[in-house]
Amino acid sequence: MKVDNHTNQDRLLGSYILCALGFAGLGGLHRIYNGKIGTGLLWLCTFGFLYIGQFVDLFLIPNMVDEYDLKLRGKLGLSPMGVQLNQPVIASEVYRPTGNQLIVKLIEVAEKNGGCLTVTQGVKGTGANFAEVEAALKEIFKSGYVKIDNDPMTGAVTYHFHEL
């Protein structure tokens, strides 16, 4: 299932059509269509919350559609920009150090960077993901072997290895 801008525009048009049906006594269909089942049923049973809710929803529909679109993208494993998240990686294709191997590899990368390392540099240098690198660097920090600072130019969190 592909979620794109054209589909979003179709959903917006469909939502407005269903909202218009609310003024004929079928309120809330646009809410149900956009995944807001509870309030959609409430609107259906109360004539669009006495038509006031139906009218207010005319202004809220674009946000409902965007919110539903983000929810769909998340279920499909896509970022808000439509980029595939959590792409499957075949273990035989990529070597990813873990545990102590990851820590040693991070120290080697830091040494090449003059004793300083950001999470992004750690990911690039080790092939591990952001969460793994950040967790390993925090573990090293807890042990007292690094200090944390921000790069004055970029603001990036930087880990400084004292002994390198």
C-alpha cells in the first residue's frame, strides 16, 4: 500500500463529501473514515453533535487527514517524509559489532577523530544503528572514560575521550 500526496488529496475530498452528508443527518462519517471511530459514532448518534461539531470539523478535516496519513505511514514502516524505516538487513551482508566489540570499534573511530566522537560518526564508523551507538557511548560515559559536550559550531552532542 503506497501513501502519497495524491492519496492524501483523495482522502481530503472524500472527508469533505462525507462531512457534507452530516448536514443531511449522517454526521460523523468523515471522522470514522479518518480513524476517529469513537467521536465518529458520537457524531452519528447526535446529528454531528447538534450540527455544531459538524460545522467545526469543516476546519479540522485537513488535520484529521494529515494525522491519519501519518498513522498509516507509521503502520507501513515509513517516516513522515515517506522514507522506509527499519529496512531489513541480511546478517550476512553487514558486519555489525555488538557489546564490547562495538565499544572497541567506537574507541578506534574516536581515536581517528582526535579523541572526539558524535553518535553519527559512530554509526558511520561502526555500521551499528543510532540506538546501539548511543547506548554504547552512554555506557562509556557512565564508566567515566568520556565527557559529554556540545560542538560549538553544530550543536551536536560530542563525546570526548580523555585518554586518546
